[in-house]
Amino acid sequence: MNVFGKVEKNINDLVENNVYWAACATSEELQKAREGQLTIKFFDKEIPAEWLKDIKGKKVLCLAGAGGLQAPLLACAGAEVTVLDLSEKMLEKDRAVAEKEHLNIRIEKGNMCDLSRFAGGSFDYILNPSSLMYVPDVRPVFKECYRVLKTGGTFIMMAPSPVNYLCDFVNDENGGYYKAVNRMPYCSSDFDEMNDWVEYGHTMEDYIGGQIECGFVINGYVECQLEDITELHFLTRAVKIK
Ligand SMILES: C[S@@+](CC[C@H](N)C(=O)[O-])C[C@H]1O[C@@H](n2cnc3c(N)ncnc32)[C@H](O)[C@@H]1O
């Protein structure tokens, strides 16, 4: 099985086991988005409301963003939404919410590394929830995002910082500690070829430098530190200026 086949299987298994990030938007959250109060969570923070304030009527690609959460919220806020994701189980959630809430969402199964089904300049916004840790190379994804955005379009992405992958946990009689042992870039299968879990710790050079190299201008950055000190996530906003 190739990398993407493994990722798809892993995600589908997690969805079947009710992983927390596969929870759909609630009716209350959807109603608030309809009333002009769109809130898209970024762990215990939110995507700054300012970044999405003109979303009504805009063409939005929810990239690797299935699960019945972001796409329905954006549709309720008046955006014209396409969601593309590798996992059929995650897409089923968008289908179910769209049907229940009478939302018109274009739902596509596909790989974020290949956006050739979309013409250049198709979207005003791309929203990419945390998912780039499942692709071996982020740079081709950024190039494709740049191509399918209109000039003036906005690319918002969330990802785990490399610090998430630096350390291994060492058990000892005092309860254990983290030890920094891994160099970036990191790939889980370098350490456990027998295990089918595939995850990549990309460098900030790839995440930030990769967007800049495509021509994006990054004009927004937020971090979220979770309780575990190695769990640091970041969010960037980038604009295609020409
Ligand atoms: C952690 S979930 C994020 C989605 C979720 N709605 C959230 O709020 O965080 C990661 C998503 O990325 C998708 N994904 C992973 N690799 C992908 C790829 N190469 N192409 C498209 N989607 C991918 C998974 O199927 C999964 O739905």
C-alpha cells in the first residue's frame, strides 16, 4: 500500500473510533454562522474572525478539511464551499450534515497533492485544517494552492510545529521525561517500518519558506500551545498578491 492508501485507512479507522477531530459542527454553531457569527476553532483558540469577515458569497476550498465541521460552518456563513478529502468516512460526515441542514456543498474525494481537477484561479479562499503532517512534501501542495487561488485569494493553513516530533518520552521511576532525539524532517516510518501509521514532521523552512517560495505573502500567524508542552500548533494566513 502506498503512503496515501495507508493514511486513508488510518484516518478511516480513527473516524470509526470516534476520534475527537471528526466531531461535526453542532446545530447551535451552524445557526450562529447563519446569523453572521462564524467561529472556526483552532484547538482552544479560533481563526481570527477578521480573517473570514468577508466570506459570504466567496468560493472556498476546504482542503483536507472533511468531517462535517468547517465546510458546513462556511456554507452556513454564505460561502460557496467545496470540500476535498482523502477519507470517505470523513466526507460521509459532510454529506450527512449537508443533507440534514439543507446545505449546498460540493463534496469531492481526492488527494490534496493533486488539485488538477480545479482550474487555475477557482477559489477566493482555501482553508486547510491540520493535515499536512500526512503528506511527504508540503511544497507541491502549496504550489497547487497558489495555482487554484484567484489573485488576491487567501490561503489559511493549520499544522503541528516541528517541536511535536523532536522528543521521545522516556519512562523512569520519577514519572518520565521528554528527551529531544529526532532531527527534522521526521517521518514516523523511519523508526517503525512494521507500523502502518504514517506521519511527517516538516521543518518550518518547508512550511513558511515553501509558501513564500510560491509567491504567497504571509500576513497572519497564530500559535496554540496545548497542555502537553510538545504539542504546539500554528496557523498562517497567506495572500496571493499577483
Ligand atoms: C486531522 S483531520 C482535519 C480535519 C478536521 N475537520 C479538523 O477539524 O481538524 C485531517 C484530514 O486530512 C485528510 N487528509 C490527510 N491526507 C490527505 C491528503 N493527502 N489529501 C486529502 N486529504 C487528506 C484526512 O482524511 C482528514 O480528514
